[in-house]
Amino acid sequence: MATNLQSIILNEGWVAARASDVQLRGQDLTTSQFPSLNSDLWMEAVVPGTVLTTLLKNDLVPDPFYGLNNLEVPDIADVGREYYTFWFCNRFKLPRVPQDGKVWLNFRAINYQAEVFLNGFSVLLSKGMFLRHTIDITDWLNVYEENRLAVLVHPPDHPGRIPPEGGQGGDHDIAKDVAAQYVEGWDWICSIGDRNTGIWDVVSIQQTGPVRLVDPHLVATFHNSYTQADLWMTTELFNACSTRVTVTVTLNVSLDDASEFCIV
Amino acid sequence: DHVHTSEDIVLEGNSTKLYSIPPLPFQSPALWWPNGLGDQPLYKVDITLDVREYGESDSWSHLFGFRHIDSYIDPSTNGRTFVVNGEPIFIRGGNWIVSDGLLRLSKDRYETEVNFHADMNLNMIRIWGGALAERPEFYTACDKRGLLVWQEFWITGDCNGRGIEPSDPNWPLDHDLFLTCAHDTVKLLRNHASLALWCGGNEQHPAADINEALEKNLKIV
């Protein structure tokens, strides 16, 4: 379906640095010079990915999945949460200037908590590894210029410690948080040094008009046999502008195989 | 020659409205079947919003499978029986922890791994509660190959009440956060044909208040 709305997936151009090594605040990082990879602090980052993924990309840790390499990866229990607290920065330009529309910054998952800065504005996101975040950035944008994004990612609050004998989920402390528990080691799984800290799922910039679709829900119900069905669609409609609007909701359904259609 | 319907809605400023389109009747829809029992036809569902005097405002697209999944504990075996489109299914399942400990998750990798499962003639994947709520790309791969998915929430026996030393069955500390994450995860994944069962955890119930809220709210959903 053709659309005039723009969506950008931010999966390239990220740089990262250990937060304790960076003297600048989030406001500074997003209003002054973009971090240079020529400095010793900043490195190319993998987003979506974990801090460990970024460190591996930059040859700062050995590949933990070969031999006994994982033993050489600093464990958060030994080096502290600060060691795996990282800045991730990126920049983007909008392909089209929005007119009376809205622009949203979407994170599909961050582990475990993040502070987000854009062009000097900021928001603190909720904790939790399995939570989407949608931020209205319309009023924060530099419409005709580059936009600078910085995300300070904190590890789980309770990363736990792995006893020498190992054990299922180490000392179990990770279960105090809403996060993956295997990261403290399980069965044949070695512990993960950073406990999967990072922006581990898709980041996107989404442009909409004043009204946004939120979490459409599709359900099929069947009659006495499976030869007749009803398709139900429910969605939240969010009017982000201050005036009353009339919106036309259109639903199209066709078999994915474009040569076949279903008749109502 | 294809299903198309539209309706005008008035929205007040700065407001959210829960809107349901009148149900669309389908005659002889192509049914989605688990791997080995039939095909996995997927319908492309497109929703668009057009705001008067503005134009296109938002759109959404999803591949949807017509299927009905039920499950119950069979008293004669004490095992769970799954019924898809009225047919009892002999489940041949595999357990899934996570693709990659560094969370290098991709559509291609998911497709390859799910295809392995399908080519082994499995028809269910169980997502262990000690790992992730798997990503939509994983579910799309399962939709296309007919793998039913048993998705657990983030509770395990060892970390949530058992283990050595015994852990605390009341963890996580923030129950509201757990439920917020659970609600959001359900909304993220609920439209996938492959999604067969939500399970509170692995080898352990969540804390009583979480368990009760999950049961109650999932039924509402």
C-alpha cells in the first residue's frame, strides 16, 4: 500500500562510550559536536544489540562463544553496573518536513532503563526489559537540520553474582527485576557478562498525521463450522492534536498471495 | 474483489478512543493449519487512517491467519490437548531459549532457525520463561511455517521460589512493572496466528497477585 508517511529505522550510525568515561551530560551530547570516533572514548555501536555486542564488534572483548573466552569477559558482579552503563548516540535528518503532523521516537525494547536525550530535551523511560517506548518528539526536532539523539542505558538493578559452582540463574538476584533470567547462567548456558544490557531491539522514527493507530487487534471468530468466520478489528485511535477531527478508518483484507482475494 | 470497508469517526482533541470496526463476515476463509496438517495461508490486513483536511495520518499492515486454537487438560492423560480448527493436534514440540546470548536477532536468522524446526516436522516451539518474549519477526517466521508457539512470561522455578539457595516466590520486586511489561508484550504479539498459549512461567507459578491479574486480564484480552 502506497503511503506518504515516513518511517526511519535507526540501525546504523550509532556510536557508544562507557558513561563513566564521558564528562558531557546528555544535553551537551545532543547540542554540541557529535561524538567523534577519532577519540579513544567512542566506538561504533551495534543497535539493536547489547553492550557486549558493541564491545565485541570493537575487539574489546574476545568472542564469548568460543573456547573459554567467556571467562575473560568482565562480569558485572565483579566490575559493577557502571562498567556496563553506556551512552549510545546517533543523528538523523527527517526526509520530509512534517506539516501539522507528529513525529515519534520508538524503542521496541531496552534493557534495563534508559534516559533519552534529543536536541537537549530529555525523558526518563520506565524500567523493564520487555517494554515498548513511544516518545512524541515533534516539538523537540530541528526540522531543517540534523537531530542528535543520545541514550544512556543502565543495566538491570540486580545483576546478581555467579557462585563458583554456577547454578541455575546464579544467585537468582536477576529475578528481582523484570528481565531475562538466563543471563546469570543456566544448565549449559554460561553467564552473560553485561546481563544483556543495551538497546536490544529496533529503534525507529515514525511520522504520522494528528491521529495515530495504537495496537490494532485482530480476532477471527467462527460460526458453527469453519466455513464461515467474522474478522474483528479493534484499535486505539489517539488524536494527538488539540482540535476535534474526523478520521476515516479503512480496512483492506486480501490473501497474501496477490492473485487471490476473498469476497465478503 | 477484495475486502474493503471504511467508517468515519469523530475524535475530540487530545483524546484516545477504543474503536471497533463492525465484524467482517468471510465465507470459506482459507484456514491456517499447524505444520504438517495443512497450509498456512496468510491474509494481508491493511488499516489506514485519513484525517479530513489533512490526509493520510497513519497506517498499519499485518499478515493474519484465520484459525481457532483451544486447549484443555485431558483428565485421562493429565496432559494438555491442543485443538486447532476443531481438530485435535498431536504436538511435537521443541524448547527454545534464545537465538543468541548477545541478542543478535534478525529476521533471516529467525527464519533459518524456525525453518529447521519445521523441517524436523515439529509443530510447536515452547519459549522458556527464563529468556525472552520473542520478537515479532520470530512469530512471523512461525506464522509462515505453521509452528505453534507456547510463550511463557519471565518466571522460573529456580529464580522464583525454588533453587539452591531457595529464591523468593514473590519476585520480581515490582509487580506492577511485571504486569505492565506483560500487557505490552501481549499487545505486541497477539495478532500472530502461531501464538497458541500464554503461560505464567516455567516450573513455577508467578506470585499469586501477578498470576491472578494475568489470568483475569488475558481472558479480557
